[in-house]
Amino acid sequence: MKKSLKQMNFLKITPLAIGLVLLTSVSCTQEDEAPIENASTQEEIITVAELQASDETEMISEEVSTIAEDVYAADEISLTSKSDYSSDYLPDCVTITTVVTDTTREKTIDFGDGCELPNGNVLSGIINLSYAKDMEAASKTINLTLENFTFNGVAVEGSADVLRVRSNENGNPQGTVNSSFDATWPNGDTASFTGTRTREWIEGFGTGFWGDNVFLITGKRTYIGRLGNTYIKEVIEPLRREWACRFIVSGILDITRNDNTASLDFGDGSCDAKGVLTYPDGTEEEVFLRRFLK
């Protein structure tokens, strides 16, 4: 751990350094969890807690989108194939209620006071979905809202609209998610993230087994951290998300702050917490990402 703490020295000096290390996480000691002292340090250093928060908010958004797509897909397949279909992604501790009106289908996904998903994340509260009743439509909008929702103890508020396409130009299901969420950690720290991500479901659709599902993710998002610093994160090479892995396994993400940009390469497909950060001058450094690691 001492070696990781020394690595934090490169975070000092300029706003450039701040933007370049947005998604890294380098320690797990109590010292690292110390609160942010004051705003005067924001141009000099970004804390370990801020780095962890950025990657954690990414995971929150991914997971909420994943659940919405999984529940909607089960509905779509069951109603269009005229046969029973169910997904094994959500455990028995989740209660799904459906209300059908003249024009819509309303879904309530209730995680109760706490429910652990197959990937180890613990959720509580409710995700509400609403979409047009006609399941044969080639595309439709899914409205998503959160109610008393927490993700691994982080309170999350906000909403999203998902433009769902049954078959894109590659013949795959696809969802373009416009989202806006605010997150509050148990210690009172806050962060927000807004933007658009397109998720193409390239493997595993309709099998009923969550472990073979694979998505390619593109898009651009704004993250406002705990000190009020703003980062723009844009996918340059599609991010590959395999449900069987907690981490993004490949793809490239550009991270920009104050007109300074670095690129984060998530690797060659291996399921690990490593990435390679490339600075504007071409210098490379291996970094470690945090996804609510225990």
C-alpha cells in the first residue's frame, strides 16, 4: 500500500494532472478515506475518494441501465414470441410488479431493504419503468425513475430515457440512454453525472443466462465530482462490458478537464481492474480502477 500512496504525488501540480487520473484508485487505508479538507486544494490535488467516486458513479449508471434492459427484454421476448421466458439475472429477493393500462406497461422493480445481485452489488429501493404497450414496435422510449434507491450504500436520485431499438443496423438490440443522476455517499459527499450512452447488446440476447451477455458502449458523459470539478468523458473506442465481469474489459475512454485530455485504455479483454492511462505527451502509466471493491 505504501507504494500506491507514493503514486499519488503525481496528482499534484496542475489542473492537467487532475483531469488525467479521474478513474484511478490507489489505496484502501483509513487515511485515504479522510474527507476533502477545503476547496482551496482543488486546483492542486484530487483525493483518492474523488477518484473512487468517479468510477463508482459509472458503475451505478451501468447497472441501472443493465437492469432496465434486462427486465424490458424479458417482457418483449415473452410477449412477441408467445412463449414463457425469464431471465436469471435478478435474484428472488427482487419483486417485479406489472400494471397494464390502455396504452402503457408500468414496471416496478423493488429491491426491498437490500438485495444482492449476482455480481455482488447490493441495491435497495425501487426502479420504475414505463413504456408503450405495443411490444411489436420497432422502437420505443422507456422512461426510468428511481425511488428511495441506493447502490452499495450510495443514495441515487434521478431519471433516464432509453430509446430502445429491437434491431439496429447490425441486427442487435440497442438502447440509447439519456440519463441524469445525483449520488450521495453515506458521509455526505456528492457527485453527479449526465449524458448519453448507447449500449448495443452484441451477445447473449434471449438465452436467459445472464453470464453470457455482452454489450458495446459508446457515447459522452459529464461528471461533476465532490469538489465541483467538471470532467468530460467520451468513448473513443467502444467499451466492452461483459456481465460476467465487474470491469470494462476493453475500449478507450478520453477524459478531459480544462482543455487537457488523456486516454484510458481498458485493456485486451481480460477481466481485471487495470487500465493504461496515456498523457498528452505520450507518457503511459498503468492505473487501477475501483468498482466498489471490498
